[in-house]
Amino acid sequence: MENTERLQNVSVLGAAGKMGSGILLLTALELADLSLKPENKDKTFILNAIDVSDAGLSGLMKYLQGQFIKAAEKKTVQLRGMYENRDELIENYDIINQYVFDVMNIIRPTTKMEVAYNSTLVFEAIIENPDVKVKLLSQIDQNNHHKPWYFTNTSSIPITQLDSAANLGGRILGVHFYNPPAVQKLVEVIKGKETREDLNEFALGLIKSMRKKAVPSNDFAGFIGNGHFMRDALHGINEAKKLAKESSWVEGVYTINKVTQDYLVRPMGIFQLIDYVGVEVCSYIMSVMNPHVKDEDLHSDVLDQLIVQGVLGGQYSSGAQKDGILKYEKGRPVAVWDLDRKDYIYFTDFQDACDAKLGKMPSTFMPWKAVNFNRSKAAILETYFNDLNGMNSLGANIAKTYNSRSNEIGKKLVADSVAHSEADVNTVMLTGFFHAYGPINEYLK
Ligand SMILES: NC(=O)c1ccc[n+]([C@@H]2O[C@H](COP(=O)([O-])OP(=O)(O)OC[C@H]3O[C@@H](n4cnc5c(N)ncnc54)[C@H](O)[C@@H]3O)[C@@H](O)[C@H]2O)c1
């Protein structure tokens, strides 16, 4: 089957979800551009947006309309070329309206899974539960005579496991977008043992056309991104616990969050990142990964306790951060959840004492935002970390230990053949987590 033919009937499962909505947006724009090519003018392109939530689908359509207007506004010159034979489209807004109509026209929102029985490509982005994923994939495959190809957005389940449990005969590939898919450049691509090479090639072409960066990962639970993030998060939790012995849990969390954001020049602290992804999601990903790892226990009793206490983080559909380990006001952390008092304690109650214990930051410190997009990033980081290396404060020492653990995790991902190379590990953390530098670095000694 030709690639264009394969893209004529696509289904996205879990289309109303955080990841599914972004994947649907990117796929819709691809299909619209294909459908507007002169050689495809007699072909129909269908993109089924499938989800169990009716309300979610209706919110999705509103979200998409706004996004398509933005996308059309950004490429009016290109669209003029695409619509050059449409003399009636004169003003920019004529072109924008037509494009939005054409993209929306491709999308069929539905709660009926059966529409996927006609698809030639199925993109699965439903909840991270192996049993639910396998049941849905095998139901579609048993009823679909096209022998469709499947992409799965799973964050942690081995592709080989999904392939064999759903009996897909190698017609499945991990295509792991990062959150939010429309913004994040990285896509991890994971072949299972039996995955067909032509499916892999097809995916790489599509990812390139979406202007994303594909990084191959081996089929090991958690892959590269979560393989690093989950271990990095556990290290952060353990460091906070150590500090809590001398002070309190809230002070430990505040301190480690500050060191991981400021001292390590990251876009957000480790506890804010756990909240961003969601406390339950992190705990669940660890539980899926844990049976597949040797010599380590990817599990956190603190996360269990937070879940029992209903402290979950995650995001509202508007993208705003929900309260979790940290409490947020205007998007910024302002308090830490106290596990004993079962309430938030504001930073203002203990921040000055914690900062004093950490010691002074080097005078060459610049926040992540000022460093990451700076043309002199490498030189700035080198000077800053040189200064930090020369310090013996609590903050500098926690940062050094943290960096060396991150480094060790990165190298182990290569040694365990999860990543093909150290460069791939660094690319994943730079493009999927927006780190300013990769975990395998020479900065902190
Ligand atoms: N959130 C992240 O940061 C992130 C990043 C990368 C990958 N992922 C992976 O993407 C997948 C989706 O995660 P998410 O965060 O978007 O979850 P989500 O909860 O936001 O979305 C899941 C969607 O699937 C729908 N759904 C549930 N069961 C369904 C079924 N049987 N049929 C059809 N729709 C169903 C839900 O209604 C929901 O809209 C998971 O596998 C997750 O591991 C998540």
C-alpha cells in the first residue's frame, strides 16, 4: 500500500486526551496538506477522532478550531500557493477560513470504536493501562480486514508485549510524543522485536514531515525519556527524605526543587515536573517499568502516600497546573504539601532559613530561560559550573551529587542498550524535557 493511501483513513484513539488531542492536531494538518495537493484532488482523507468521552470530544473540536486558525495565519503565503486555482479566495481571511473548513472537514469525532475497523493507520493514545490497550487493539485488529498499522504513544509498556498480546504480527511501532505534542520537538521511536521495517520507515517520514525530531529507543520499559526521568525523580525524592531527617519534609522538598531548578539550570524543579506530569501518572509508569528492571526498585512510598491523600497534580484542560506536591498561584509554586498535617505550608514560612542553609549561588548564575535560548549557552554554562565546582556550600554539593546521579542514569541507559548512544540520551533530555544540557556532561565534578 502506498503511503498516501495508508493516510486516507486514520483513527486516533483517545483523541480527547492530553496527548491524543495534540497528535490529532498534527495529523489533521498533515492530512489537510496532503489533500490539497493537485495529485490528490479526487481522494478522500478521513481522520477519526475516537474517544469514550462525548464531552471531551466536544471540547476537542473547539480547541482544534482555534489551533487551525493559528496554523493558517502562520502559513498564509504557503496556503495562497495551495489554493492558487481558487479565484474566489482573495483576502487573507478568505484563505484562512477555507483552510480551517478543509481541515475540520477531514475530522470525524465519534465515541464509536467501530469506525476504526476501516482505518489503515491507527494511532493509540488512550490511558496507560496495558490490559485496556491490548483489549482495544485486538478488538480493532480482529474486525479490520485492512491489516492496519498501529502507532502507540505508550510511555512505558514494551512494544513487543503489546504486539504479542494483541496478536498484531509486527504491525505496531512505539511513536512516543512528548507533552504537549504540538510544541515538543522530540518523538521517541521504538521498534518491537517483530515490528516491520517498512512501518518504521513510514513513521520516520511522517515524523519528519511534522517537523519533529525522531530518536530511536530500544524496546525497554520506560524507553529513554522516562527511563531517565523516573530515576531522576526517585533520586530527588530520596534527597528530600534525607534533608527531612534534619529539618522537615516540606523544607526538603523546597530545597531539592530549588537546587534542581536553579543550581542545575533546568526549566523547572523536579517536584514541579512530577506535578506537571501527574503524581499518579509517575507512580503508574514506575509500576509498569518496575517488573522489567533488575537490581533496582522503581517505586516510591511517598508517591503512594500522596495519592492516598488525594494530592495528584496534573493539569486542567486549559493547560493550567493543578496543585500537587506543590501549590501553584499564577502558575508559580508557592507552598509544599505537608504529609503529616495534610495541608499546604507556604514557602514564606521557611524559605529564608532554607536559602541561608543552601549558601550563596555563584555570581555567574543565570536562570534557565536566559541560558537555554542564548547563543553563548555553552560558554555561559561552562563558566557557571566552573564557579559552582569551586564551592563547598550545601547547595553546590547537592547539585554535584544530583548531576552525577543524572550522569550515571544516562550512562546506564546506554550500557543497558535502552539508548543507542550517549548523544541520543542527551538529545532526548534536550528536546523532550527542554534541559539546557544533557545528563552526560563534564560540567559538575
Ligand atoms: N501525559 C503525558 O505527559 C504523556 C506523555 C507521553 C506519552 N503519554 C502517554 O499517552 C497516552 C495517553 O496519555 P494522556 O496523558 O493523554 O492521558 P489522558 O487521560 O489525558 O487521555 C486519555 C484519553 O483516552 C480516553 N480513553 C480512555 N479509555 C478509552 C478507550 N477504551 N477508548 C477510547 N478512548 C479512551 C479518555 O477519555 C481520555 O480522553 C498514555 O499511554 C500515556 O502514557 C503521556
